Amino acid sequence: MKQQRYDVVIVGGGAAGLSGALALGRARRSVLVIDAGEPRNAPASHVHNYLGRESTPPGELLAIGRSEAAGYGAEIVEGRVASAEKLPEDGGEQGFRVVTEGGRSVEARRLLVTTGLVDELPPVPGLAARWGREVLHCPYCHGHEVADRPIGVLATGPLAVHQALMWRQWSDDVALFLHTGPEPTEEEYEQLAARGVAVVDGEVTGLEVADDRFTGVTLASGRVVPREALVVQARFTARSAVLESLGLKPVAQEMGGVVIGTYIPTDPTGATEVPGVWAAGNVTRLTEQVIGAAAAGLMAAGAVNGDLIAEDTRLAVAARRA
């Protein structure tokens, strides 16, 4: 960290953070990106639906982004931010102090937080080890890669039928494992039957794996149902500790009347309720894909730069009058 005060400190170096760093670097702002190195999509083999970068490995996309942002002067360091605090205004200029878990401290005129979220998986043995490989949740991210294969949907809540009907778009061999989810209604049973989705009773107790490939689902009865992909509903929990240290609180995100996770509210530009603090990416939009997170980072960066221009102008007018 070569200097102690930056125009903008960005907490999180994923697609949203690096996109913001690139835009702010091009705007000739001094930018520091502090990245903990825990991208949400690290288990996945490729990024999809990213125009111009389709099927790029996640690590490669980040490396490209770091290089591009650094090319415009952004500094990128490894580290985990422990907290942030608002500093007293100095001559009308806002400021924040950011402290890493290692005890290093830097100041910034503005903050952009892009810390993402954590996928909390159902407590079934073996799920975490296959997450992002054959254990999936987003059909738009992974559906094409498992098209026409035997797919299972693990029911843990009321959205399971909706998931099963969605994934039926990619395969005609879909089985809904009721597991710990609620019994489908008569209408839902009719919908599943009409679409040819099998319904399997019994709790799932584990996953079958052979030659490092997922091959089936084990039920409490001992029965093994062959499958090549398993869909789960993860709980999306925002990595909001830094924003909470500034007084912001996560709120529940609902889908179809079901809480699917937590997020930090912002306006359309990413501005939070704390003046001078923006957020972008999955920390504020739980269902955003990579390309959307990058777009949100760009939007927030533009708003941050505009806010800094307004402050620069106020300070310049005050200095001229003095």
C-alpha cells in the first residue's frame, strides 16, 4: 500500500470490484482494491453468459480484470478488511478509514464494497465437495453443460417444484427428491406429472461418487438413484461485515414468499444509506450473474466519480473564495 489516502478504496476484487477499479482508473482516480481471494465462483470450471468471454475460467477472467485495472493505475493487494469507519469531515471533504485483519490502515475519500455472498448449502454429506461441479443451483449458469443428462432436484423448501420445472427445460430426465421439503400440492403434482418429472420420496443421506464423478443419490432406505447432476437451493448470505461496521444492516431477500438470503439495500447506482459508500455485485443483488456484477461495478464507479467531481468543485470554489 504505497500511499495512505486514496480517492477510492474498493473492498473485494471480483467482477464488480475490478470493473469499478477499471472505470475509476480510467477516470484518473487513485484506487486501491483489497481482495481476500475468495471468489464465489471459484469451484466452477467456466463463466457463462458473459458476452465476449463465454466459457472463460473464473480465475482467468479475474487475472484479465486485474491486469486491465492495473494498466490504468489501480493498486490491487491481497488482504481481508476487518472494518471501516467514517472520519470527521475535514474542510468539507468526506473520508473513511479501512483496517485490514493484519492491522494495516488506509484512508479513502469514498468506498465501494463488492464483497459478494456466501452460498450456504443444505447439510447433506458430500454436497460441498461437488459444489460448482455437479451440484448446481442456477440453470442459466450450468444448464447447458448438463443438458439431456439425468438431473436431480433436492427439495429443502417450497421453491423445489419451481426448480424442477425450470430444469426440465434442459433435460427430460428430471427427478424431484422430496428430502426435507414440503409435500407438493395437488396442482404441483399435476404440473410435475404433465412435464414428466419423477417424484422420489425419502430423505437423501449422501452422494455416490465414482472416479471423481457424481453418479447418484443415496436415500435413507439405502436405495441409490442414478443421477449425473443435483440441483440444490443454497441460502445466499451477503458478506456484509464491512458494511455492517459502517452501520448498514442486511435485510431478507424473498422469492415467492420464501426467504432465500440476505443483502444490503442500495439505490440503482449502488449508493447505500451511508453517504460516500457504494456497494455492487452479489452483496446487494443476490441473483446477479458475473456479467451483471461487472455492470453494477461500472455503474457504481460512475456514480462515485460523479460524487467526487461534485466535492472537488465545492472545495475549489471555497478555495477560490478564500
